[in-house]
Amino acid sequence: MSPKTFTLSNELHAYVVAHGSEPDDVAKRLTAETRERFPDDAGMMISPEQARFLTLMTKVCGAGHAVEVGTFTGYSALAIARGLPQDGRLTCFDTSAEYTGVARRFWAEGGVLGRIELRVGRAEERLRELPAEPGIDLAFIDADKTGYPTYWEEIVVRTRPGGLIFVDNALRGGRVLSPGDSADVRAVVEFNAMAREDDRVEIVLLPIGDGLLMARRL
């Protein structure tokens, strides 16, 4: 069977973004400041279509409690928090006070600061502070790639049946087909294989952004 999915040109990507709900002023200024202040790291931001997808999926699954591992300057957290109800809660884990300082400011401007709890520190340790029972409705993992298996294990056991888990950078710019000597890419290849064999979830790997693995807890 011939593939239906193809690599987007810059023009087609612009068309995709233009024909979804447009990022508002807060999201635009957040992405612009991130590119200006952290030009070498700005690629860690999710794409606009991923942001809108996360907002919609948060609403669709009726999430009240969400978790994010890897917050950077807060674009993905802003997207998820906007899909939560007023009394919803997003718990974010990140190691950088500098990056998340930007995030806090834009969360406040976007009216979602009250829904977000930020925990700065090593996620593999701080995730264990969460209740052990399965109470997570939605999770988003977008941090160091070698840590993915650890974050996955800590989150899957805490996700309710029917809850959703998203993992970013599942394609690594196509390099998963030829990882070479890159430890990060090899880690993603190994993680994708591990997730595929995990009988606690059903998964689909979506070619959105840099590849988004979506799992539903059984």
C-alpha cells in the first residue's frame, strides 16, 4: 500500500496552520520572544498545529488533571491549560528556572496561570511525588529523549483508563530511520519500539510536527 502521508513543504505547512484556529496574540508573542531570546533552543517549541491539537484533545477527553514533562518556555503548557476547565490542573515538570520564568509570564497573560503548578527539578524524581493511583487524564512528554522510558513508566501507571499520553519528537526529523551515532535519536527509536509493545496502551504515531506518539491507556 502506498503511503498517504507526505513531508510538508514550507508553503503547505503555512496552509495547514492558516486553516486551523490561528494562534492568538499571547501565543504569537510567546513564540516570538522564545526565538529572540533562545535562538539556539527555539526548536524545542511545539508547532502551532501541535498546540491546537493538544488543546482540542484536552477538551475531547474531558481532562481535569494533566501532566507535562518538559515545559521550556511554556507554549505546550499554555495549549493544554486552555483546554482544561476552570478548576482543572496542569502539573508541569522542568529543570530550568530561566526558561520557565518566561513561561510563567505568558501563562499569566493568557489567563491560565491559576491552572498550572510548576515543579522545577529532575522529573524522574519529582514525578514520584504525584499520587500513585491512576488519576492523570492527559500527559505530554517532551523532554530529554534518553529519559523517555523513565517518564513513560512513571506516567502510564498514574494514567486513568481512557486517559491520553502524548510523546513529542517521535520521528526526530526522519532520522529514526537512520539514527547513526546520535544517542538522542537511538533513544527515540528504542522508546518507540518499547511503547509499541506496551500492552497497557494502544498507540498511533502521528506525523504532526516532529512526530507525535499518541497513546490511550487501556
